[in-house]
Amino acid sequence: MAHLLIRHKVKDYPAWKNVFDGFIDTRRAGGEKTYQILHTDNDKNNLVALFEWDNIENAQKFANSSELKEAMGNAGVVDHPDVYFLEEYTAGKV
């Protein structure tokens, strides 16, 4: 299973989330299957986004797209994002 993990800081979460939600069709067309948005315990504008993607190649293409860079600018991303492409080894429930 392919995942894309992005960590970045935003000016204002509700404004960022509005742009994020408006970008759903582009994300789905790029291969996104699911997402989770998390924040650090001491800063609700320091976000970690974990996406399940159809494959790593499509995740890389999406993450490097000019559309994503423009959307991040419009959404108020205020730092350089950390981006990771991840392949699952194993999963389980305890």
C-alpha cells in the first residue's frame, strides 16, 4: 500500500481546510484513496497529512505538481513542507 505523508505549518487551520476540501476532485483524480489530518499536541496549525494513494508513482506526480504548490500557497502554508513517500511493510490491530 502506498502512502504520502506531508508535514507543514499553516497560518489558520479553518482557512487551510477550506482550500483542502475544495481540492478533493484533483486529489482523487491523482490517485488519493483516503486521508487523515493530524496536528501536534501544542500547535493546531502544525499539520501532518497522511494519505493512502493508489501507487507511489501517482503520489510522487501529485506531490510535485504545480497545482499542489499553488493550492498550498492559497491555503496559507507558511513553511517548506516535509514530504515522504511510504510503502507499507505490515499493519495490524492490537
